[in-house]
Amino acid sequence: MSKKYGVSIVGCGSIGALKPDDIDYAGGSNILTHAHEVYMNDHFYISSLIDKHKVKATNAGMKWDCLCSNDYAVLAHSRPDIVVIATPTRHHLESLINVFDHWKPEIIVMEKPCGENAAQCFEIMKLCVVKGVKLFVNYNRAYNPYFMGLKTKLRQEKVLSCTLTYNRGLIREASHFIQLCNMWFGKHQESYNISERFGMPSFADFSPEDTTDCVVMKYENCPQIFMIPIDGNECGLFEIDILTDAHRYMIVDNGNQIVTFPVDSTGTYGHYPTVKWNSRAKADTHLSSMGLRFLYRSILDSFISPNLHILCGGQDALAIHQIYEKEETCLH
Ligand SMILES: NC(=O)c1ccc[n+]([C@@H]2O[C@H](COP(=O)([O-])OP(=O)(O)OC[C@H]3O[C@@H](n4cnc5c(N)ncnc54)[C@H](O)[C@@H]3O)[C@@H](O)[C@H]2O)c1
């Protein structure tokens, strides 16, 4: 058996370790927490779980049968190869400083969005560079071969439009979409929040500080991108629809399935190409619930081949913060 890598998780909340027991549990196929993924993965083990709230740390330790503490000093005993920071976004930078006060792992995995703003993200990158520690940011679709495969296809086709229908926050949820646009469509050019400018719908369905707004954007390789807000109290969803000169790609079922339809030149209604609905092909059915599996596969690859490019590092997270902060885009 090859070496197993130790993982410590800081922040035992919803993505760290403690989703409700009936949704995320040892042996369940829906892997929604870092603790669950590491627990199930043959190449990793949980070295320790840390939460500033003792009760949460204890509950997480009991659930995943491992060392737990409310004190970062446990890192010096558990000596993890990887530390995951899954504390609330406003604590990302402070949590990283606390980690480095006690231990230097080989890899830091920072939950997205990696700091509250571009300045904090830059600080996080700098601290990791100074320590000589690799930084992975968990925008999990960046590690997913199906979404990466789509990038290759999109580069070979002429992209006509892309639409996101979403809720639960322009920053919290739509930042995942901006990561995908950065990966798929080249350089970001412009974006406008048209909820503010033209009184289009806006919903405070996650938090009043992070409303779900109507946004239009332009990228180097996509002339029109629309983000359509739906009130998350009515219906939760995250769906993407991309039209090119050759295909329509629909990412449906909350990101779980990519469905591809060809644009066919055999005219049905006239002598012009149309999207052929009946010849659709399903690509995969568990894209988002596999998200953490792909992140850890990528981490394993980087231990095996240390010079491998990190699919979503500090620079990628910084680019997303910068799009939100561009003055003329008014996304904030
Ligand atoms: N990649 C994704 O798809 C995804 C999904 C959900 C959340 N997130 C990100 O993960 C982070 C955590 O989100 P969440 O929903 O799990 O939050 P949460 O509030 O459910 O959990 C955070 C946990 O961190 C603990 N904590 C707070 N400050 C701490 C500190 N300084 N040191 C140690 N522990 C501390 C809290 O007690 C809590 O248990 C956020 O940055 C969020 O953006 C990412």
C-alpha cells in the first residue's frame, strides 16, 4: 500500500465535517464534507479536526472517529501533510496565520472564495509562498474532469451565449460560475449588475449582504453571459445553458448532469441548422457530489508529480475577487 497522507480540517461546519447526519454520513454515497471524503479515501486519513467551538470539535471527532480539538496546537502533534481551512470566509486569513503558528504542512486547501476580498486573498497567497506551501482553492468544479473536458470542446467551437439560473447569493453561489467562465471563456471583459441599474429582480434569499442579482457579462470567447436570479425560497437551483455553433450544453440537476445536444444542419423547419433535442447524450450523473473526490485526486497527483499545475490556486481565486471588485462592474 502506498503512503497515506494526513489531513487536518480547521472549521467543522457544513463543508468541513458536520452536514446533517442523514445527508452526509460514513459510507454514504453523497460526499459533501471534507471529513467524509478523507474518511472514505484510501490515500488519505484524518489526522485531526479543529473547531474553535469545543462542542463542534467533539461532535465532529465522534462522527469521524478521530482526534479533535478546539486548539490549533493539536496540529503540532497530529503533523498533517495537508491542512484544509473551512472556517467562515471572514476568518480564512486569521485561520491560516493560526495554522502556520503551529505547523507547516505541505499543502493548504483553502475553501472558496479564499479570503473576504482580493487584498486578503493576496495576503493568503503571500504567506503560502513565504512558507513554501502549495495552495489549492476549493472551487470544486475546477478539479472536475467533466467541466475541464467542456473547456476543451468550447475552445474548438464558436460560443454564442451562456446563461446561469441560480440563487443563494451573487458572491456565495455565482462565484462558482465566474470560476467556470474564467476557465471556459478566456479573459473577462465587462460585467454589469442590472438589478441595481434597471430594477431587475434581486433576492435576499441567502443574506442581505449577498443578494441574488441579475448580471450580464462579456468574455473574450463569449459575447453574452446572463445570470438570472430565482428566489431560493421558491426553488433552489444552479443550471447553466451554453449554446455554440455546434452544440447546446445544458448543466442541469443542480450541476449534476451535463446534457449535450448537437446543432444539426439537416433542416427540419427550413434550410438552417437547429438544436436536435432527441439525440441528447448524458455525460455523468454525479458531477457535484463527486466534487471533493476530484479535488483530493488532484492533491494526490501533486504529491506524485510535484511540478503539476494546480488547477485552482491563489491566482485563480484572486482573479475572481478582482472581477467582483472592478469598479465599473458594480457586482458588489
Ligand atoms: N466549495 C464549496 O462548494 C463550498 C460550500 C460551502 C461552503 N464553502 C465555504 O466554506 C467556508 C465555510 O462554510 P460553512 O458553510 O461550512 O460554514 P459553517 O459556519 O457551517 O462552518 C464554519 C465552522 O468554522 C468554525 N470556526 C469559525 N471560526 C473559526 C476559527 N477562527 N477557527 C476554527 N474554527 C472556526 C465554526 O465554529 C463552524 O463550525 C466558507 O468560506 C464558505 O464560503 C464552500
